[in-house]
Amino acid sequence: MTTAPTHRARTPGPHSLATYSQNMTTLTDAPLTMLDGRETSFAEFADNVVLVVNVASRCGLAPQYETLEKLQKTYGDRGFTVLGVPSNQFLQELSSEEKIAEYCSTTWGVTFPMTEKAKVNGKKRHPLYAQLVETEDHSGKAGPIMWNFEKFLVLPSGEVHRFRPTVQPDARAIVELIEANLPR
């Protein structure tokens, strides 16, 4: 495994979420309900490089869906997946899972897996995000999700790297981490 690019040098280091717990839940145990209603857990994706992104259909950053889909098409058959997590915490998501699915597929051609709408901040935040927000970004700041399209790159080792909303999904730092950690 290669080290992170030098422009991430201030990061004290990625967190391994296997050591965090909230209500006795590890990252891989975090329950997920997919957009189609299927119940699973993050363990379904644990052997892959996963880019977890809180998405919103009516956000000005929604064009990132196109780049997320390009990453899915480029690396999806090599052990990578984008996991979209729709959230209305910033009041920019559609009202139902059906509308979200239709919008994402018809507007952006999204094929990557997506969960049902989830809270990413606050006391009722989803268990996945309760753990992800403990990860520090490149400036050493952890804590609440700042806006839609915040990205967490979860490696098969359990390491997590955080990228704020305005960082493009195909930013060099993200792509280098994806390529360096794809299963051999």
C-alpha cells in the first residue's frame, strides 16, 4: 500500500473505524437499507474500496453525481464502489426514495448503490455516519458533516479518508488512494 499524497500531509492519519463503537456497532455492522428497501449492512461492501457520499438531488453540487458514476464505471469491476447516502439534512433532497431513484438514474445515469434517506448529523444520525464523522479531514478536523457531497473513502483495511464537499470525486488524492488500494 502506498502512502497518502503529500498534499494531505497535515492529516494525523486515517482512522481505522474497527476501533470505534456506537451502540456496540462497528463500521461493517452498520445497518443499511438500500434505496429499493433491501436490508443489508456495510459488511456487504467491506472487501471493496468504498467512497461513501451523502448526496442530495437539489444541491448545487449535484453535478458530482456524473463524476461519481464515472468512477463507478472505471473501477467498479475492480473492487470499488460508490455508496450514495441521500440525506435531506440540508433540505435539498427529494421527498421519496422512488423520486430519488428516478432522478439519479434519468438525470445522471447512476448505477452505483444508494441507501434510503438517512440523517448524517445530530442525535439521530445514521450509525454509519456516527462512526464516519470521527474521521479527520486534511486539516485535522473531524465532526459533523459540513454539507452535501462530503466524501469518505473507506479502504478494505478499515482506514478512512475524509474529503469535504467541494473536493471533486475524481481529485488526484482520491483517485490515487482508490488505485493504490484496489484488491489485487
